[in-house]
Amino acid sequence: MTPPNLKVDVTISCCSAGTDRFMRLQFVDSVARVTFLEVQMTMEEFANCAMGSMQQSNIPAIVRRLDLLGMKAENKTVWVPYTQHLGSAETGTPARSAEAEALAPFEVDGWRGDADDIRNTHRRSTQDGVEGYSVIFRRHVPVEARDLLAKDREAAQ
């Protein structure tokens, strides 16, 4: 359920693809940190919207991640023991299975590890003689009233 006063960050970008120029509007839930709405329109459509002269429009939009609206994003970094390397000959399904197996003990209480981190040699290190990777884990949890109050106080300062 979306809180009644959802705070969003809006990004308006002028983009180009080849000779086409267009405007992109992205709406991000500032607490959940997820983009939930993205709209692309021509420069003319954007100008009409900005000037208030667009009476009707049929502009396509991408809506996603509505299930996360109003949730609080959390992340943490955990060192995960893992001795296989992307540079080895093993890739594809067996490697993905081994990565999932390495992450599984840490994926509890809604935490999900970023499998790309376990393939990134820049995140590799050794602890107590065991090789592993620093992996970022993310989850979304319900926002508590005190979290919203703290965020409002930060914004007021």
C-alpha cells in the first residue's frame, strides 16, 4: 500500500538517439529508491505539457516496481567466501549455480545479493587464507513512522 504522502524525485532529461531528440521524465520513490514511472515524449509534446496547452495526450509510459512503493531500501556489504573466478573456463549455468549456492546462506530475511559482485575481481579479497568477494545485499522493508519523521526532519534542515 502506498503512503498518502509519497515523496518522489523527478528527473527531466533531454536525450537523443541518432537524429531523434526526446525528453525523458523519471519518477523515483525517494525512500524505496526505485524508479516506478518513466515517460518519453517528443520535444513538442514536452513543450505543450510545460506550457499547459496539451489538452489530451496518449504518451506511452513504463510503470514498474509498484510493489516497492513506500517501502524503505536497505543495503549492506557482506564478505562471501567464494573460490571460483570469472576468468576460469567455467561459465554459464554451472557457474551461476555455484554463485547462487555461495550467496544462499546470506540471503535471509529478504536480503538478496548482487551476483554481479561475485563476478567482479575488483571486489575479491582474502580473509584468513580464504578467497571471497565483498557483495552488496539489498532489501526493501516497510517504512516505520519514525523513519518518515526522521526523513522529514532531515529535509527541513
